[in-house]
Amino acid sequence: MPPVLGEIAGWEFLLVIAVAALLFGSSKIPKLARSLGQASKEFRKGLDESTDTESGDPELDADKSSNKG
């Protein structure tokens, strides 16, 4: 049975790392990883903020409650 797209074996992961090193250079990879981590953190933070029911602003909260019904 062929591996599913999300399953990456150890040697395949090393191949991806080697190709990335060739494309970006070994000095750029830590910067790239750091920026991806920060982007992921900001994205999760934005999701958490958007799921909050109260915005902290009384005017906005009053507008939301008046629009509901």
C-alpha cells in the first residue's frame, strides 16, 4: 500500500531538508524556520481572538447584541 500524502518517511524528510538547503542556503534556513514559527503563532493568536465572544469594547458588544435579534 503506498504511503499517504501526509506520511513522510525519515529519508524523505532528509531529502526535503537537503533540497531546501540547496535552494535557500544553510544560513537562510534558520531565519526561514523562525519566520514560519512566528507566522504560525500570529495565525493561532488571530484565530483565538476571532473566536472570543466579547471584544472588550462596550460599543462593539452593544452593536453585536442589538443585531442578533
